[in-house]
Amino acid sequence: MSFLTLTDVSKSFGDLHAVVGLNLSVEKGEFVSLLGPSGCGKTTTLQMIAGFIETTRGRIAIDGRDITQMPPNRRGLGIVFQSYALFPHMSVEENVSFGLEMRGIDRSERRDRIREALSLVRLDAYAHRFPRELSGGQRQRVAIARAIVIAPPVLLLDEPMSNLDAKLREEMQFELRGIQRKIGTTTLMVTHDQSEALSISDRVVVMESGRITQVDTPYRAYERPENDFVSQFIGKANMLAGRIVSHEGDTIRVDLGHDLVATGSTAQVTGQTNGQTGTQARTINVGDAITTCIRPEKLKLCAPSAGRLDGRVTSRFFLGSQWLYRLDSRAGEMLVCCQNEGNEPLAEGDHVGIDWHSDALRFIPLERAHG
């Protein structure tokens, strides 16, 4: 049995359906991220689990115990808010102690647990400081210590790193994951940052318009997106409309127009298994409309006429470790991401060849391509 389960959970605010029929199972000790754009329902889902928002319908259970109608203070969950919500008039030690005091934990045990929690987040020497005397990263670690010191069955993280600068945010992602692995607490995080979710999650739950679009491991969600929304929300993707012209054995050929044909296999046709993790080959037929998806880093630049098609550089962007080129081609506009190896980059207006390995393609049937 899964540790945290949401069954047909929905939330409506009048005519606005913020979350619709959401089903999700999270295993004990798992780190799962709810990922999606603003307004997709991920924060509302987290707040329903926390008890801050009542469900319109559905059931939420932790370790088999129905908590749907429980008030927040009886659910015993650890929560880290976007703003950290530290008490400014309390020291670090007092902030961390607050939840234990509310639970009637005696002074001796409180002292030991506070010391352990602060040691875990590497703030032993800051116990007597106040939040105003700490950096953003330190305040975040205090919020984490306060959440985990009560030994919650589930840790809820609401955009916990959104207030940090880019470099500190990246550092804290891995620190947070390290802390979660040490304590083994089942963790659910809300974020709109794809790289954040992909880098530290066991699984990602991609949401769109109040519904789950795909639940998968980060690698599979990136490499085998279920539809065009996932393809383009998680990373960048070139989406080329086409039609199947032949299907023999495991090999399919897709006409992308302009005398351009892509060849792949049925294993590259994305589909969904039981609404949860995994993909499988779908039934496809000659004449079916299909979307061909290929990631920019899977495309290779070569000499003109040496690839599958030619393109012209219309713009370029320097990303430090990589160059991102926007190309005009007979297949349409294409993005190509190349490793920066210190060579002179292509200039706007340059003509190049574009090539790719057939295994780099992903095919999304039209009925899946639009959700």
C-alpha cells in the first residue's frame, strides 16, 4: 500500500475547477515534485494535503489513515512555506522549538531534538541568532529544521527555493535532497522550476489545468513525454507535425512535409500505462497524424548538404557551457543546442546542415499531442 494517497481529489472555487479528479500514490520515503505552470493546481493540491483548503470531493490518506476532514494541526505534517514564515521575534532555536512545544514535548527531549535538527542543516552555531541576522539560505534551512524536528510522516515544500538567487538555489537543491535522504521522510514539493524538479525528485507529477498530465521519473518524463505540453514544459523541444506513411514491423516512417521523411520505431511512440509511470507502444496506422518531437541537444550541426536537411542561423544565444541556435529550415524553425568547446561559434546568417540519430526522435499521436 502506498504511504500517501490522493483518490479522485477535486477542488472548485465556484465555477473555477482548480483541481479535477486527481489520483496520486506516493511511496514511503519518496521525493515527489508537483510541477507545472502558475494556475495548474499544484499549490491547491498541496494545501488540500496540508488541510489549509478543504477538498470539494475525494479522499486523502496517509499510511491508510483518512485525513481528508482533519484540521491542519492534527495532521502532524511538516511544512516549509515559500516565505519560510519564521517568527522574527524568536531566535533560531526558539523557531525550531515551537512545534515541539505545541506538542507538549518535555524540555530535555526538545533540547536534544533541536540540536539534532540544527546539526542536520548545519546551523549549530546559529541557534541564538534571529532570522534578520541570517542569509536567505540560512533562513531556508531554519524553516526546514523547524519542519523536520517534529518527525512528520510527510514533509510538504511549497516553492521552498523561489526566494533564493540562482547560485544559492542550485546549491540548496542538492542540500535539501541530501537532508531528505538522511531522514527518509516522504516529501512532496511544489515547484514551477523544471530543472529543480528534475534534479532532485524520484518522480515528477506534471500538471496542466488542474489535471495530472504525466507521472514519471525525471529521466522518462524528459525523454518520453506523453504530449506536446510535457515536451515543451519540461525542457525545450522541436515539435514537427507529420503523418505516418508506412509501418512495417517495428519501423515507422513519418512524412514531415517538404520531402522530409523521419524514420523511427514503435518503441518511440509515446503512450501511458495505468495513468502512472511508464510508456508503451500505442496502436498506430498508416495515415495517422503524428507529432515528431526532438530535443535541441539531440540535433547535430554539420556542413551544408551533409545532414538530413539544411538550415540558416537566424539567432544565437550564449549559455556559458552551451550555444543555443535558432535555425530556419524547410521543416520550420528549429532550436539546436551545442556544447561550447571553445571554437568560434556560428554567426547569424550562416548555412549549416542539421542531422540526428533516428533513436533521438519521439512520436506523439495526435490524440495524445493535445492532451
